[in-house]
Amino acid sequence: MRILVLNGPNLGRLGTREPDVYGTATLADIAPLVASAGTADAPIEADVRQTDDEAELVGWIHEAVDARTPVILNPAAFTHYSYALRDACAQLQGVAPLVEVHISNPHAREAFRHTSVVSAVATGVIAGFGLDGYRLAASAIIAR
Ligand code: DQA
């Protein structure tokens, strides 16, 4: 199974960005983690991407819709205000699963992080488990 693992702004800086919040692992650590949720019978091919550009991220969601590809999405700050991303994600409903992932637990942080405009159109949300959230998301997709 192929899974698109999409990451929004500033996540390219994982490893050095606020390590007390996001840890010291890097974006390169995500692909093997996601693949580890696969089995010999059901291997996972993780296509991990990151962008700081809202239009590029929306385009990748369109690509997933057209190819009916499951998506693990960490929208980063776009989580909290991007209606364009939300509207793109809505097109995945009934087409392929979408799991919203956050490394930190936004609900335990500043008030502006308590709102996600994406969650209502996601299949499910995983937050607060560090990078392991990506593996948990892949397991959830496999289980479906
Ligand atoms: C984040 C949480 C967001 O509030 C923040 O803007 C991020 C990362 C997370 O993975 O915990 O960039 O999505």
C-alpha cells in the first residue's frame, strides 16, 4: 500500500526546531517509521513530502484524491486557519482515508492551536505521541 505522508510549514526543520516541543528526530526518520507499520503481506510504501507552501500542499491533496491514495497529514500551522487545505481534504471523504497527525498535543498548548479546521473532514486525528504518531496513523490506515 502506498501512503502519502504530507507535512506543512516548518516541519522541514524537525531536529533543530524547538526540540523541547518536537524532539530531535528529523523528517528523514518518518519514512522508516511509517513503513514499520506494514507487514510482509501488506508492505507500506511511504511517500514523505514537506512544503512551506499552501498551494503545493493543496495540489498534493488533489493528487491523492485523483489517485485514491491514503494520506497522513501534518498540516502544521495550516491546521489552524487554512480553509483552502480543509476544502481540499474534504474531497478525500469517501475516497481514501485521511489521518491528521500532530507531533505535539496542540490542545495542551496556546489557545490558537486548539482549533483545527481540518479535523472535521479527517477520518481521525492522532496528536501528542511525538513522531510515533505517524506510525500509529499508518497502522490505523492498514486496519481499515
Ligand atoms: C504541529 C502543531 C501545530 O500547532 C504547529 O503549528 C506545527 C506542528 C505538530 O505537529 O505538533 O507546526 O502540527
